[in-house]
Amino acid sequence: MSNKERRFPLSLSSVVDHGKSARSTKVAMPQTAVQNAANHQKNQVGKSSHSSKFFGVATSAAGANGAHLPVTDGSKKSNPSISADVMVSDKIRKAMVDRVAQQGVQDSVVLAAMEAIPRHLFIESGLSSQAYIDASLPIGHHQTISQPYIVARMIEIMRNGKKLNRVLEIGTGCGYQAAVLSLVAKDVYSIERIKALHELAKENLRPMRIPNIRLHYGDGMLGMPQIAPFDGIILAAAGMEVPNALLEQLEIGGRLIAPVGGRNQVLQLIERVGQKEWKSAVLEQCHFVPLHQGVI
Ligand code: SAH
């Protein structure tokens, strides 16, 4: 990455106008994400009203930290049934969070953050009716927005019941997880290596006017030494191992959570316990898109 390409810090506010138990879980790869969504919908036929449309949503939600988060979607057409849609989306999102809790996520701060962030606004309108199903979905460029359960679980593990100060996310994608993180951490830094997705995340987050997210276009494997140390680092893409640069950028006492592996992946939790000492634990199975070097 050249210095020219570096666009940091990019403050969103500057561009806007504005289970505890180990379990086995599956997250779809990009090529299976659409299929996943289709299968889920098949299973849901006759069960629920999940297929309502989400246009012109304008809502607000109290964040996990009590902050009021205005969430408007000015880019989409206004619709006379706007308040009905808002209520429907709130209800469906609540159902998604209930499901995530049933799957074992217990951290109420994380669950509240998941309930506050409108996932459907991060997904292209053709798929927004599937925004609250328990599956990853395509976001273009062969990448996916992660399954709600795994987003919640990873943040729960990283948080460990503590207040997070400075968090680094590798793999911004559509910006959804960064938005959830913004409600559980004081400052969120998120890196994306695909320029078009970096731009998409900016576009998705702009109307939400979230002041504590900084988006960076670059290679997340290098981290952000200029901002480090972080008390939490979360990877949304799987490498064969966690890059050393990221381990070095973890604060002592900080936690890094990452999917690791190729075909068979596991969530790995790494805690920095001393200047030169890290402790690692393998948690549940998972399935993420690969971590790649460099930018495109
Ligand atoms: N957190 C995202 C999930 C995106 S999928 C969301 O909420 O939508 C994982 C993302 O990691 C992809 O967008 C991919 O381009 C990105 N990625 C892979 N390797 C990367 C790297 N070295 N640096 C930064 N981003 C990377």
C-alpha cells in the first residue's frame, strides 16, 4: 500500500452530512451465502412474516451504552407505510437477537447493540428481506456480511464483560460489525483491503452519523501501529495464523479474536498477558472468507 492510498484518519463525522459453551457453528462462504439465505427462507415459509420490505426506514435506537443513535436512511425512497416498516424491522431484529441469545450469547451489552443496529441497511435492497435470518449474505466482491450469531459471539468473547476503549476490526466489509462495535467500544478503527467495500461501508454508515468509527483503506494484516495499542482486535477474515503485527498491537490485558484455518477453521482467542507473552485458546468451529495480503 502506498502512502498515497492511505486515507487515515477518516472520521465518519467528517464525511457525513448527515454461548458461553463451546459450540460448533457454520458461517457460509460467499459462494454458499445466497444458497444459505434461500434455504433459510424455504424453512421459514409459513412460519413468519420475515419478507416485509424495508424502505425509507427512519428510526432511532438507544445504544448499549445508553447513547441515542439516530438511524436514518435518506438514500432510499420514502414510503407512506414508513412507520409500519420501522415497527416491523424492529420486531424482526428483536427476534434475531432472541435467537442469538438462545444460541448462547449472554452479554446484554452485545445483545442490545445488535438490537440497535439496523442490519437491513447494510444489505443491498434485493436481499434486505433476508437481513435478519441467521446466515451470512453476499455483499459483493466475493465477500459476505457475517452471520449475526458469530458477530455477537466474537464481540462477546473480545469484550469479556469489560468496557472496551480502542478496538481494531480487520475486514470492514459492508460496515455492519463496525456499527455494532461502535456501541460497545469508545473508539472503533476498521480496515478494509477492497477499495469498493471500503467505499460501500462509508456509504452505509454515513446516514447513521456514528462519531466513533474511523474507516481505513489498507491491509489489515499490518494493523494500525500509529494508533496501537488496542484493547480489542477482531478479525472478520481467516488466515492460517494471526499476523504478528496484530499481536504486537494488542495492549497488555487486551484480547484478540480471529477465525484461523483454511477449509476447517476455528475461532482463536489470544490474550496478551505480558510484554512478550500471549495466551491462546481455541474455541468453536467457524467458517469465514479468507484473509488476504495487500489491497485491491
Ligand atoms: N465485518 C464485515 C464482514 C466482512 S467479510 C461486515 O460486517 O460486513 C470480511 C472482509 O475482510 C472482506 O470485506 C474482505 O475484503 C476483508 N479482508 C480480507 N483480508 C483483509 C485484510 N488483509 N485487510 C483488510 N480487510 C481484509
